[in-house]
Amino acid sequence: MSKIIVHNQQRGKISKYIYGQFSEHLGRCIYEGLWVGEKSNIPNVKGIRSDVVQALREINVPVLRWPGGCFADEYHWRDGIGSKDNRKKIVNTNWGGVVENNHFGTHEFFELCRQLGAEAYINGNVGSGTVQEMSEWVEYMTFDGISPMADLRTKNGHPDPWRVKFFGVGNESWGCGGNMRPEYYADLYRRYQTFVRNYDGNNPIYKIASGPNIDDYNWMDVLMKNAAPYMDGISLHHYALASEWEDKRPALGFPEKEWFSLINSAKKMEELISKHSSIMNKYDPDKRVGLIVDEWGTWLATEPGTNPGFLYQQNTIRDAMVAAITLHIFQNHTDRVQMANIAQMVNVLQAMILTDGEAMIKTPTYYVFKMFKDHQDAISVDADKELSEMTSASVSEKNGEYLVSLCNYSLNAADDLQISFNESIISVTGEILKGEVMDQHNDFDQPDAVSPQVLENIQSLEHNISVVIPSMSVVTLHVKTTK
Ligand code: AHR
């Protein structure tokens, strides 16, 4: 039995950017998943597949991170501009050693953002790139006027500059981005970010330092101590695992204990955000610097028969639980968490979309993002919550309507929930995403096995709602009151 008492007090805006996505040159995320090329039989606009764009537009992707990930620190942006026939073919050393033909580059990325209606989050190369290279990329993308890089952009068919809202200075600099010590990276960060110029004074670039892996609190401390004034945000990466890092567990056909180990690993996000935030508070008490969780999600065993370097995994109702719980955690920390980017958007790790040739399916995770989309830029609302051990919840308000989102990750116990509001209730509608078995998922034969349904039997009287939240389900309620 759970109880939520919703108060009128508002706690702060839930940045829409916590619903951000990540797309890396990894496996079939960019190539096949998003980019099929202009000559493909798969319907596309300027080489970008239309079915995937259409599906993603329905979840309001606010921001897209690109080109990596580990790939970012080996990416040389000049390889991906100009005539496609002349673009360099390189080896994607991080991800399967496959040939990268660079057909998807800067122009194609901004075209994708345009089609999605998403802001651009570019991740620059510190690990194997020069300051000059990074600086010139920023000039190429954003300078409006006569300059060598703006002229080159014009020559390549795009006279107008693009808007780069977010820029990451390196990725996982403690690991694939260069195996650096925090003291060394803090100095490099200060140096590289100096040349990430703000050519557009009206839209200054939000600069993000490469932050800690999971619970590396020393990395956070050293970075904040030495470089906080030079950054707008600092990243945090945490993946949910069902076992040890070296022992990736299957996405389907897993035992009960892995239902819980994966969910508990995801729930660690609460502790990580709290502890990293308290370190940030020491150096940034005004909370100017954002904690940017730009890689999160489930990391499971790759699907049998697929290239292990491609990180292609199935996505079940258990992933939907992880998505809902993690988004609720972010929404509890609106003061620090200014953006998050689930890894990754298509065909990689905890994806929204899976593709197979011209076929495309939406995953249970996709549906959580869809059901939660009205939380984007809504006001987080103060609520007293007495929740069952396996229920998680969040309440926001936008345009005079409340969105209550809930997740019950019990395997067999439904939760009787009572919600009360200060005002009288005018109307309430609900949706439910439910699994009948732990690994229920969508596949190319049964694309709609898990999809949201109308939630029946919502009782509402005066100020109160009572509703049953079934086991293994995510529920959303849209509530209009006399407020
Ligand atoms: O998302 C997959 C990889 O995980 C990214 O490339 C890297 O940053 C992280 O280790």
C-alpha cells in the first residue's frame, strides 16, 4: 500500500534535457539505425531513415550527444566533411574494428538534429586531438562571418552556422579517452576549453568536463577543486549491471535474482548523485555547475550471434523499470542534474529503437520515455510519499495538469495506491506499460508485445485518487484539478 500527498509547493524545473539521448559511432547506432544514405531503399530524408525519425519525434528528443563515447577521442572531424567519395575510411578501433567510412559527419549530424527538433551536444576529442583541431571544429560549426572555417563550411554547402548548445571536452578521460590522472586532465580541460570560443554571444556554449566513472569521488574532487570556474557542467557515467562488469548477463531468459540485481544497480544512481553533489557543493555552493549524467542505462550481454563489439542487446520490461526508476531519481535532483543522456538511442545498449533491415521496433524503454514526456520542463511538485518498498514515483505539474508517474518493480505484488491533492479533481486518465513475464519484450515478429494501454479502474472522489499499480508495471496518471 502506498500513499502520496501532493502539496502545492513547487520544487524547481525538471530540465527537459534529462530526457536526452546519446548516439555514438558504435555498432548499428549511426549506420543502419539512423543513417542509411540517400540511395537506400529504406525511406529517408537526406540519408536519415524516416521511420526512426518519426518514432523519435513522438518522444520529444530534447538533445542528442554525438559522436561518442570512446569514439569521440579518436574522431577527427575533418574526416567527415566534404564530398562523401573523398572521405577517409578509418578503423573504428573501439567498437569491433570495423571500417568507418565517415559518411555520417558534422553536416549529417546537424541535419539529424534538425529533423528530430533536438539540440546538439558535441563531444570533442582531447585524447588524440589537438587544441587547434577542437578550436577549429567549434569555429566551423558556429562562426557566422568570414573566417577560414566558416568559409570551408560554406564551401561544403552550409553557409549558416549551426547552434551548438552543449560541448564536451573529452570523454572518459580516466579511461578510453586517454587514461589520464585527474590532476593532469584538470589542466588539460582548462587549456582546451579556453579555445572553445563563444562566437555567438547570444547562445554561449555550455562546456562540459569529463567527469568521474561511477563512484570515483576523488576524480570529482580534483576536477571541481581545479577547474570548476571554467566549466558549466561535469559528466558522470554509471551503467546498470546485473552482475560484475566482466560478467555481462543475458537480456532475456534471466533468473529472478538478476531482475533485482539489475534494478538495484540502477538504484545506485541515487547514492552517486547525492555523494557527487555534496563534493560539488564544497566548490560550487550556488549550484551553478550541472551534473551531467551523459551515459546511463543497462549494459547486458550482447544478443547471441551478433558482433560483441556492437553492444546490441534486447530490451524488456525490466529495462522499462530501470528507465522509470532512473528518471525518477534524476527528477529528485533538479538542483544539480541539468542533463542526462541514455546510452544509446538506436541498436546499442538500452536503446529506444531496434532495427533489422527496413524493419523497426520500439522498445519498452521507448514507451517509458513517451509516457514520461510531459515531465519535460515541468515543475517538480512537492509530495509526501509513503511508498511500498518496490514502488517509485514522481509528480510534476505543467500547464495546469499534474503528471504522476509510478513504477512497481515487484514480481508478484500489486500496490494499492492512494493519492490526494489539495484541490478537487476534475479529471484523471491513466496509461500502463506492463509485463506478464520478467523478460517480456518486443521483437520483429511481435513488435507490440509490450506497449502502453489505457489504465482502467481509476477511482477518483473529491481530492483523492485510488488506483492499483500491478506488479512489473509503469503507470502514468494525468490529473486535472480545480487549481
Ligand atoms: O556507451 C558505450 C561506451 O561506454 C562509451 O563509448 C564509453 O564512453 C563508455 O565506456
